[in-house]
Amino acid sequence: MIKLRNVTKIYEHRELPALKDVSLDVQDGEYISIMGQSGSGKSTLLNIIGTMDYLTSGEYYYNDIAVHEMKGDKLHEFRRKHVGFVFQNYALMKSYTVFENVELPLLAGRYSGRERKKLVNEMLEFTGIRDLADKKVTRISGGEQQRCAIARLMVAGGDLILADEPTGALDHEMGIAIMELLEMLNKRGKTLIVITHDQEIGSRADRMIRLADGQILEEAK
Ligand SMILES: Nc1ncnc2c1ncn2[C@@H]1O[C@H](COP(=O)(O)OP(=O)(O)OP(=O)(O)O)[C@@H](O)[C@H]1O
Ligand SMILES: [Mg+2]
């Protein structure tokens, strides 16, 4: 599904590459964790896979689409269609309610109000926050905000979930609960790539990739 070949990323005004000659294959429906020290290139790698950032050289194929050749609207469309992001800080709209945040991706489509409501409520049910629908997201806990972010990405569709330290701001128990939710989506067929500093969380994946100085040091399992 994802094929990276000799991907190098050099940020402007930086001497050392953030990624150096990285090659990686990810199968459809796989669950992968990325570990490594701060600055090792984890977020850079995830952002390139999610097309939030451009690679400097190398090739990136997604189901045989040459992503490294795409630009502008095409790239935007690719991201919208395929990629769901989960961040440590949830990236929700602060002045909106839980319901409104989850509804957001649907507003651009051809859904009636009734259809939107049905879909959003289903996802809130799935993530266990249905009773919080009318609360402002600033009034709920971190774990609940992360559930809201996950409900939103489910509504948006997409076959690839990229999570950059999704449990980083949560206590251990809440972190595991969020991972279980993401893993349920993986079991339903979505490809899941998770960055984590937590060995226990990292080892839950089918495959663990360790980065050091912008290179893949080892793959485990
Ligand atoms: N926008 C940027 N401009 C310049 N340099 C950057 C930029 N983003 C990252 N870097 C550099 O690229 C390298 C890799 O950064 P990256 O954010 O990928 O690391 P990381 O493994 O995600 O670290 P952390 O665990 O702290 O999040 C670092 O040296 C970092 O300083
Ligand atoms: Mg990072």
C-alpha cells in the first residue's frame, strides 16, 4: 500500500537531513509503531507519509500512485481522501461542541442535516462519548477530546490513520483506552501507523520500527 524508496528530507537551513535514505513498505491493513529518540525523524516520516510535508528526494508510492510527483490540489485531494491524523494535542476546534467537531468533515459533502446527525451520533456511540455531544470540547477531559478527534477522523473516512504520540498527553490507563480504540479501527481494515515513546504501547503493533538520526535502525516482530 505504501512504498517509500530512498526518501531523504532536508529542511531548509539545516545541514543534517531529518531523514536519510529511508525505504519502507507498509501493507494494507498493517499496524506499525515508530519509536526513536527526540529528533530522530519520527514526525518527519509520518508527515511525509501523510503528505503534510514534502520529501527532498526519493520516491513515495501509495497503491502505485506516485505521491512524490503530486502537487497542489491533487495532493490536497489525496490527503482528504486517504489520510486521517491524530495528534497529541487533539487539534479540535475549541469554540465548537463535540458534535460540531465531529460533524465538520461532513459539511463539505452532500449530506442532509439528518444524515449528518445520524452519522455523527454513530461515531460518538462507537467512541463512547455520545452523552458529551453538546459539550464544548474545552469542557471535557483529554481522553474524551482524543475520542472526539478519533470520531472526527472516522467520519472523514480514509484508509490510513497516522497518529503522532496520540497518548502523549494522557495518563497510562487513558492512553491504553485510546490505543484500543485506534486498534479497533485497524481491525476494521484501516492501516495504522503510531509514533510513541512508550515501549509498552509500541510493542502492541504488528511491527515496530526504530529510527535513529533519520534512518531506520531496526525493525522488530
Ligand atoms: N520544520 C522544520 N524545520 C527545520 N528543521 C526541522 C523541522 N521539523 C523538524 N526539524 C528537524 O528535523 C529533525 C527531525 O525532527 P522530527 O520532528 O521528525 O523528530 P521526532 O523524532 O518527531 O522528535 P520528537 O520525538 O521530539 O517529536 C530534528 O533535527 C528537527 O530539529
Ligand atoms: Mg515528533
